Amino acid sequence: MPDLNVHEQLTSTLAEAGLTPQALEELASQLLWRIGRTEVEGHVTVRVGLASSAEQFQILPRLRGASDAEIEAAVREGTLRLEWVGPRLRAGDR
């Protein structure tokens, strides 16, 4: 997907999961997220989960800070990692 812009990548990924951008908007106020580099591998990672999963964020390995340039490079290069924290959502569960 390196040729697609971020919006197109997000829309495509949501569609694969059976969700729409509107569904993500509805969930936005209930989500927690963290962005940074993993300590071990150094990959730029985005962790996302429901607010009810806040305790699980605390037990995961810490993410080191990532600059805007590092995040943009990871998106551009297609190396950005996305981790869902907590129970997986199904399209009908929102």
C-alpha cells in the first residue's frame, strides 16, 4: 500500500475489518491510543484500544517517543505497526 495516502489506507483497512470511517468516528471518544517506538525492535507503533482496556495498556512494554518525522516516514514506507489492545471488536459491537 505504499502508493496510497493515509486516508485511503485507513479506509481500506477499516473496510477489511467490516467498519466504516463513520463507525470509527463514533468510537473515537471511547478509544485510547499511544504512539511511539518499541523498546526492543524500534518500530513506530500505534496502540489503540477501548477506554475500558486502560489497565492492559499499563502492562504492555513501554513505547519510547517518536518524532513527527519518524511517524511520517513509517507511514510513507509502510512500516507503521498497529496494535489493538483489549478484546477485539466486531462490526456489530459498536
